[in-house]
Amino acid sequence: MNYWLVKSEPSVYAWDQLLKDGTVVWDGVRNYTARNNLRAMKKGDQVLFYHSNEGLSIMGIARVRRVAYPDPTDSSGIWSSVDLEPVQSFQQPISLKTLKADLLLSNMQFVKQARLSVSSVTPDEFERIKRIGL
DNA sequence: GCCAACGTTGGC
DNA sequence: GCCAACGTTGGC
């Protein structure tokens, strides 16, 4: 089991929308590092869902429903998508401020590489976040 | 709205 | 293959 974090601007696609939809095609990723992370995802991997620009918080946990396949919004064949489904909302979203202030979480890849839209999360980080958020 | 970080592009 | 210029992202 691997753990990941994806970012989305809530004005584009919000966590609440995923709860309503039940599943989403995670398309539009146009960065090689992020794409490679998408391709490394296995079915059932757990994915933290973060709101960037507005909210600035991890909203809940999603799960990989379908592993990487060609991004339907890309005709070049370079980019990949996965399908995600919601697992659980956090009772209290975890703010970036909280993450930065937490010794175990301030080194998360996504905190250090602000622009990376799909990043990996260690098991320790994931457990810590679950404990704070659920 | 600003600007730092950083990935990409293109001339040499 | 280097690196300057440029564009984009995202926190503040």
C-alpha cells in the first residue's frame, strides 16, 4: 500500500464535488514528476486530497479506483490519468499551517515542493495525518 | 496582486 | 549540453 497526495483548487474541483460524484477522472496533470507518481499508483492506494489556493487544507482521504491510463484530455499520448473515489472526510480539515508546525509533517514532499500536484506520502506521515484529521 | 520557486523552452 | 528567458503555480 502506497500513499499519495493530490492538490486541487476547490474552484476547479472540490472535495465536496468528489463526495457527490463518487468518482472522478484525475486528468490534466502536465508535469512529469506528478505524472510518474500517477503511474506508480496501485489500485486501492490511499490519496490525501488537498485544497490549494483557497482553503489550504487536506480535506479527506480518497482511494485509487483505476490505475493509470492515457489522459482523455491529451491527444499526444504523453500524459496519464487515474480514477479516484472518496473514502472519508476529515472531521477537521488539516491546514497547511498545521502541517508546517508539526515536526512529523513539515518535511512532507508536498510541503517542500509547493508546485508538485501529485506527491508521495510516507506511511508515518499518513498515519499521523489520519490521527489528527479523523 | 506580488513574488519566490521551479519546470520548460530555445538559442548558441 | 548549457543556461538565460520565460511561463506557471501557489502561498502570502
